[in-house]
Amino acid sequence: MQFGDLNIFILSDGLFRLDGGAMFGVVPRVLWERTDTPDEKNRILMGLNCLLVIHGDQKILIDNGVGDKFDAKFGGMFGIHREKTLLEQLADLNVQPEDITHVIMSHMHFDHIGWNTRRNTAGEIVPTFPNAKYFAQRGEYEVANQPDDRSRASYLKWNWEALGAQLHLLDGTTEVLPGIESFLAPGHTLYHTIIKVQSAGKIAAFFADLVPTTSHLKTPYVMGYDLYPKLTMETKPKILQQAFEENWLLIFEHAPRIKAGYLTQAEGNWKVEPLAF
């Protein structure tokens, strides 16, 4: 869609599944299954949505899905399914990996940065986007390289070790490019960010894992995967209120159906007015 002076595209690296209980933390299944029906393994369907922003010669990719370096066991565990990969969707827009100029990571979990790298024809892991500058928060990068036992499985070093000089580290909330901001929104991880895109008085926000799906709008609906759940519960309502007051377009990274929309209120609860892409 045209967004101010920008063109933005919500792309997808497919669908996957995670345990419903883990996705909703202390919220009982009898509540969350009303909106998210679990499969026989108690997993719910989730999206792997990414954002492409085009401004002139700049082609900016915000998060990039799960990639293709995993094996069949990994794919089965997470129920990964896709008709087209992110790279194939980019190709449909006549965008090749060499055309991407910037890659911005909300954080460094494997389901958000899998296409940072890929294997070449020799089997070596190399940057997928050879001409891009990659951006991550310094604090997140440091945690990713020395994770604790609880978060170790979420950080796969093959997603960033080959980036070399292409990787640029940010220190807190930073305008990465004019109108594109890596905005600290801690809770899921301490240095987790949302990405704000502003143009011609309009604001879009890629919410990453702060509000992964439209089922997570309520303050207590916090993932068991969040390392700092109380911090999420402090961060989320403040940002949602700001988003409502300033009429942000919200983009939900893990929503399998309603991927973007604007906040409304109904009976004291947040709702999303969907926007079709």
C-alpha cells in the first residue's frame, strides 16, 4: 500500500505452530481457545509476517521469518508450512536479495531473523542480502551470544555469525533511517523493539512480539516465552494507548489472519479494525 511517501508490503515466510499454553502464559486454555483453536499437539497457528518498506532506491526489510537452514525434525516440531518463502514473495515484487539495502531486526529469536543468512551452493552460511546493512540492538546481540539456559533454544548463531561487517549495533531507541525507528519495547526480551515507520504524518508500527497477534491485546495476555512478563504488562498498555491516540497502523508479526489494522475500543477492550493487504 502507499503509506505517505513510502510503499509498504506485508510479506510472509509462511505459517508455523507453537504451544498454545506457552503463547498465552497464565491465561487458561478455556479462554484463549475461543480465538485460537489448538491442534492435537496443543499448538496454535501463527504467521511469520515481515515488512518491506520501499523509499526510492532504499528497500528496507523488517524481520525476515524463519529461513531455510533448518532440518525436517525442526520443521516438523514447529509445523512450518508455506506455499512460498519470503524470498519467493520478494521475487514476485521483482525484488532480489541483492536489492535489499537495510535489514532491521526487532530482536534476534530464530523465527524473526532466519533469512538473515542462508547456505550457498558450497554449503557455506553467508548473508542472504549481500548489499544490506543489518541492524540489531547491542544489548540483544550480547544476550544472543551468551544466552541463559531458558532462552538458549531461541537464539541460533548461524543467523548472525556470518554477517561480519554488515552488522551494525544500536544503543537504545534509534532512528535507523529518516522516519524509521528502532523503538525499545522491553518485556519479551530486555532489548526487544518495535519498528516505527513515519511518513507524511502517518505512523505504522511493526509490533513484533510485544503484541504478536490480535489475540494478545489484553494486558494479561502475555506469552510464557516472555523473559520479563511484568515488564511486558507495563510496556504494552502504554504503547497501545499511544497507538490509539496517534492512529498508528499496527502490523502483527505472528497473526495468521488479521495481519494489520487500526485500534478501536469496545466495552473497555481494544479491538482491531482490519486492513486488507
